[in-house]
Amino acid sequence: MNKNAIPIGLFLMFSVLPLAAGLLYALCYSLGWVGTLNTGFTLTYWSATLRDGDLWSSLGLSAFIALCSTALSVGLGLVLVLGCKDVLQRRIPNYLLYTPLAMPPIIFSFWVFQLMGSSGLLARWLIKTGWVRSIDTFPALINDRAHIGVMVALVLSTFPVFTLLFLNYYQSENIVGYSQLAHTLGATKRQTQTSIILPLLLRKAKPTILLYAIFLFGVFEVPLLLGRQSPRMISMLIHANFNKFNLMDLPRAYVITVIYAVIILSIVWMLFRKK
Amino acid sequence: MKKIVVFLLILVFLSPFAYFIVASVAVNYRFPLLWPEGWTMDNWQQIFRTNNGLFDSVFTSLLISVVTAAVSTSAGFVISKTLAYHTKRSLFNILAYLPYSFSPVIYAYCLYFFFNKSQLSGHIVGVLLAQFILTFPFSIILFLNHWNTELKAVEELTYTLGGSVTQAWRRVIIPMSKSILLLCFFQTFLISWFEYGLTSVIGLGKVHTLTIKVYQYIGESNLGFAALASCLLVFPPLILLWFNRHFMLANNNQYA
Amino acid sequence: MFLAIHHLCKSFDNNVILDNIQLTLNQGQTLSILGKSGCGKTTFLKTIAGLLRQDQGTIILEHNDISTQPPQQREAVYIYQQPLLFPHLSVYENIAFGLHLRKISPSVIREKTMAMLDDLELVAHAQKMPEVLSGGQRQRVSFGRALIIAPKLLLLDEPFGALDTETRTSMQVFFKKMAKQHQITAIFVTHDLKEAVLMGDNLALMERGQIHVYDHLEAFIQDSRTGMNQEIKFWKTLFRND
């Protein structure tokens, strides 16, 4: 036997096979081939789900939140690195930037819940200072329609990562050297930032940015605590359909799972095949 | 400028930790009070009371995370070597990224049928296996970048100097890979330590890790215990961060 | 013959890299092989070292057929262009590495390592880590690490290629001295014409997977493929113009 067969076999068994088997089962379930409701091949669940507005609003909302949160995090990271790189490289500020990495998403959600909820710290402080008269006049910042709470939690947890990433790239990509070269060629500080530093940082960080957008598209813990029932993010929609008492909702849950998988796996495949 | 930035960073990043400590020792922290009426260590003392289950959940989380991290790091390290030097290296890289980028909770629902059939759902072994399936691709991705032509040349040199395969691993490859092994261990430990969605689905809520406890206390509106469990969840990584912050950043995905 | 290679062939995906190579070498001699990049030099050396398996042919070293032996048993050390010092070991530990593998007694290891450090003129640097050494010092440690186990054959793959001109010259002198002192049998591969002539007791040219060994220097000079004649003409013309 080829000496590579065992390691490659183990890799496929624990990395590829579970996903492939899970998705195959989901597909078969959604087509009525397997499961307790198995009635033989049918496209009923697919046609019903695809006609359902919930699916499209969930996909739209997830894409919107993922893109907005990623864009805000990247933007904030860039502003911080361009504006105060030297400060961020000092010991204490640098340590502070790392602290969010010690917090799981569920804790971020809990913190934002306690901070921005209607009886949270912000509401208490605003009432104490007289800015808000009562709890009723405090705006809904969590479980809200615009998903502000969700996005705040996501941005808070991801912008430090991008800031640290850009700080690392600043050194590894010799950006100081390129900037000095641009200055000697006559570029102003602003021109150097927009034509040299930003494109270099973004080009290097592009795969990571896209990967984060993909992660945020399927985020679960944050909307679980801070999101709304309708519309809800895709992971919440799938979770809800799997947990309904009505067994008729299971095939629908599997249809949405397959759709999510097709979207995510195609993006990842294209992203890394190109790379 | 420097002072403002530092102040803002402290405000944004240290306030959650401060809040969790305050909330875990607060008495009568009613709305709209800005500050609790009193203080108590009751919650903290309850960690060690057996009926509370918090101590058990710390132990369960620790056990699951250590085993998951140890197995995925060692398996990923050995297996990735073959994948990295194979002509299909880039294909293996993409294949590892596919499960890694998948939402853990949705992945858990895909796997649930198989775990249920094999009677692993609702059991700590099932959660361990599921978390391994989650962290293993990550370790493969991390190590694929580690195996390079220089490391291969050093290994070959060891053989021409008379070293056996075991000697090459023990005396050269592992010592030269110590930092990435530690990085991978801590990263996979953290993915497992922070995991909620997959654990709740595969564990059926019966495997009480710390994240499950936090969510349970939040659901019961038990602020004191939720804050206490949060402290227990975030302080170990925070201490690790103090000793070596570089273990914390490896292009990681907190949501995995 | 100390080293005899017969009909050595190696291909990768239908590309012939080594094409029926025949070669012999006496003990204590250095064979310089001149070759451009991509001519198959590295594959040739790695096949002798046992790091690659030939498709056909035999390799006889000191009357033993080593063609199918693993690299550990061949006693043929392959030295790369990069010194490849183990970054986690000091200079002393790097040199003693091969002796540790053989589980030799600590006192002998110490004695032999100190003697080698002395030969290499690196006693003062014994406890230093590789990253603080200069390029020439690193390559000397790399030589010492190989020589200390007294290999039957040294395979040198452009060992001075990464060094600056001055260090390269001093390393060439150093190698000649060590080769004489330790009675080294070596195959020295380079793309540098001058270095090939300086380092070898015998000269050869490698081209498109084949090796042509010259009986004497004059034959090497006269072969237009080596470029030696053009080089001599160039310097003569320059001298005349002055």
C-alpha cells in the first residue's frame, strides 16, 4: 500500500467525509428520499421553500449583516492603523487589542445585551444623567429591526482582529519602505495613504476579509441573543426549523441547509482555487 | 492623541471584564441603579457546591478542550506533512477550508443524524468527536503552511547524517516546530473552549460545558451566575494572553 | 574504484532527468561537476544520497551496492547551498548532532566535537546559536557537522552559492584544506567555471541529464560546451587591450 494512503485517508475521513455525508443526507432528506417523512422523491419541499419569503429575507439579512460588519471592522481597523500605528504598537494598547480574542461570541453577545438592552448600562446611565426620562423612551438597540445590537457585537469582536492583522502586514509587507519610496517620488501623505498603504494592506488582507465575511454570514450565537425573530439570520432560520415541533418543517430545514452549503462552499472553492 | 486612544481602548475592551466581575458579586443590581446596592461573594463560593454544577462544567469544558486540542494538534501535525508534500497540496488545502468555513451550528445539524444513529448525541464522547471534526481542518490549514522546502531539506539532511525517521522527528522536526505546535494547541483549545452552537446540538443540552451554562443562566435571567460563568470562561484565555499574545492570533475564526 | 555508478536513470513524469549516467571516482578525490541550473545536478546528488530512488542503475560505494539502501545507511552526506543549521541547537550541538544520533559516549562526543571546532576555527563560537553567525561561519559549521561522522562520501550541491565573493574564496581554500586533512571523497557540483576547476581533482560536465568526465584539464578546456575556452580568450583579449 502507498505510504501516503493512510494519512490522506484519515484526512478525508475526518475533514471531508463528515461534511460530504452530512450534506448528502440533507439533500436526500430535502428530496424525500430519507427521514421519517420519507415518501419517495419529491420536489415539494424545495418548491415550497424557494417560494417562501423567509428564506430570501434571511439570506439577504445575513449577507447585509456580514458585509456591513466586515466593512465596518475593516474600516475601523484601517483608520486605527493609519491614524495611530505607533500608539497601537506599544505594549499596553497592543495588549488591549488582543483582549477581545479571549472573548467568545456568546460573551460578546451577553456584554452587548447588558450594555445596550432596555434595562442595560447605557439606559441606566442615560436615565441617571437625564437624557432619557424612562425605560419606554429608550430606543430599542437589541433585538431591533435594524439588527444594530448584532452588528455592534460583531464589529466589536472583529475589528481588533483586522487592526492586529494590518499592524502585522505593515511590517511584513515593508510598507514603511514603500511609503518612503513614494515620498521620494513626490507623493503627499494623503496620496501615499490612498495609493500605496491602503491598496497594499487590502490586497494582502483580501482572503482573510472574505473569510471573515463568510464566517459572519453563518454566525449563530450573536443573533441568538441579540437578533429578532423576523427577519432572522440564516443560522437562526435553520436552527428554528430544526427545533419546531412539527416534523413537516424538517425537510424545509434541510433545504435551507443545502442552499446555505451551496452558497458558502462555492464562494470558498472559488476564493481558494483562484489563490 | 495617544492618551485618548488608550482611554478608548481601555473603555471598549476592559469594561466587559470589569462588568462581569462587578455583576458576579453584586447584590440588588436593580434597574435603573448604576451601581449595585451591595456586594457578596456568595456566587463565587457556590462554584464548589456540588448541586450547582458550575464546577462540573468547568471540568467538562477543560476536559473536552484539552483532549480536542491535543488530538487535533497531533493528528493535524502528522497528517498535514503528507498532504503538504503531495502534488495535490492545493486541493487538500481547499478541502480543509470547506468544513472550516461552515457555520458550526449548521454543520452540527448536518451531522446530527449520524451522531444520533451511533448513539453519540447527548454524550461527552459525541461532543468530543464533533469538536474534533471542527478543529481538525483548522489544524491542517495551519500546518500546511508550516511544511516547506527548508524543513524538508533539514529532514533529509538528518537522514544523510545517519538519523532514523524517529530520530528525525524527535530531534529535528518536533523541536523546530515547537512554536507552531503550541500555537495550534492553544488555538484549537480556544475554538473548543468557546464553542456553543455545535456543542448544544450534538450534546442535546446534556453535556454542560461553560458556554452552555452561560446561555442557560442568561435564559434564566440569573445575572449573577451568568456573569460568574462568563468570568470563568474568559479569564483562562486572558491569562494565557498575558503570557503570550502571539498564541491568540493565527487568522483564527472565533465563530468556528 | 571507491565510487562506481552504472547506468543511472531517473525520470519525473516522462521527463528524463538522469540519462544513463556512468561514473567512477577514487578514494580521497573530489570530482567537480559543472552544470547549469536544471541540468539534473540536484537529482543526481540526491539519488546517490538515497533521498530519491533511481529508476534504473546501480551505485557501488566501497565495493558495496548501496542502490537500494535508505539514506541513513549510505554514509553519504548531502550538503545544500543553504547551511541548514538546526536553529534550535547551538554551534557545538549542531556539530555533535551526527555523533548523538549514533549514541556515542558523551566523553568521545565532547573530544571529537572540540577537535572539529578547533579545525573549523570556531571554538570561540561553540555556544552561539546559528542566527548570530555570519554566512561563512554557518557553512563551516555545516561542513563540520558532516565531516565529524567521517562519511564515506560528501555530496556538495553548490555549497558556496549563497556566499559573497570574498567569503566564497575563503571557503574554497578552507574546503581544499579540509579535503586534504580528512581525505574526503566528494562530488562537488557548481555552475561556476572557476570554482569547478579550483575544487576538483577530476572535472566533469553535466548537460541534459548526462555526465561527461574529462581525463585531464586540457580536455575540459578544449570542450566548447564548458565555456572555458571563451573565458580564457576573454581575459587574454582584455589583457592585450590594456
